[in-house]
Amino acid sequence: MTTTEMTQEVRHQAALDKYLGESPQLKEEIKDLSADDQRDQIQWAFEDEAESQGLQPWELSLKYTSSADEFEAARLALHQEAAEVLGVEWEEYCEMNNLVV
């Protein structure tokens, strides 16, 4: 399955799974929590990681589930869609979101 065939929900779950696999300390810290609490902790840690990289959580999901080339192309395409939905000119949208194209 290519990244373009993944739904946002499937992509995000795959990214969370990969993130947890690369985070043994987090895995250890949450092992005694309920399944719901584990899910919440993983999500919060993932959001913190995205913020630390200057990304939105959906961008980090995309980054974890695609190659570097696919990531940049898909990221820009999704941002362009968002700009269209919001009715904002692309240049203005890029400025508002600190995007360098």
C-alpha cells in the first residue's frame, strides 16, 4: 500500500505504531496502564514529538509512513488542499504556516 492509498486514520495508526516501536522508554513507562490510557499517552507523546520537530501531528504521521521524497510531495499537496478549502491564496497560506516552498 502506498502512502496515497492510506486513509488518514490508517496512516496515523501506522505512524503511532512505528513511533512506539522506536520509543522503548515510553513503552516501558506505560506498560502498566489500561489500554485506553496507553493510547492517550502514546498520542500525547506523538503530538509532543511533532511539535518538537516543528510539524503538525498529521505531518509527522506522513513522515513516519512515507519516504523522504514522498513526504515532501504529499505534505505540500495536503497543505495546498487545506489552502483551497480555507479559500486562502497559496502564498498567504505559506506565510501563515511558515512553509518554505
